[in-house]
Amino acid sequence: MTVAASGQPVERQPGTTPGPPFLESDDLRADFKVLRDRGVTFDQPEPEDYGFGVRIEAVDPDGNRISLRQRAAWQSRGDG
């Protein structure tokens, strides 16, 4: 198994498909409204809460998915 250093590309293995990139936000609900108002297409009408924070996926003009997330407050404090 090849592990790349932070910020370095890793060699793709045959038969694997990379997942969507993640964009982190400090206030995902506010950023979602700005992006939606600017015409970004999302897969759901609003961001959703989940065990580790808030998330939603956007779709770019070529159909590529981009995940946007906001970590839960307990993760941001560094004690989780």
C-alpha cells in the first residue's frame, strides 16, 4: 500500500475510483446560501447534520461531485 505525504499525490491503483474532494467550512450553512445564490447545484435542498458535523455535496458543470463539510464543534476544539 502506498501512502502519500500530506499534499502529495498518491499513485492510483487499478480498479479504484477516487472519491470527491472535500472542502472544509467554518460556517457551512452560510457558505451554502452564498454558493446556492451564485448558482451552484447541490444534491439536497439544505446541508444535513451527521455524527461528525454538517455536510452537503455540490455538482460542478461537468457532473463531478464536491463534498462540503463543517466539522462538529467538539472536533474543532481538538479534544475529540
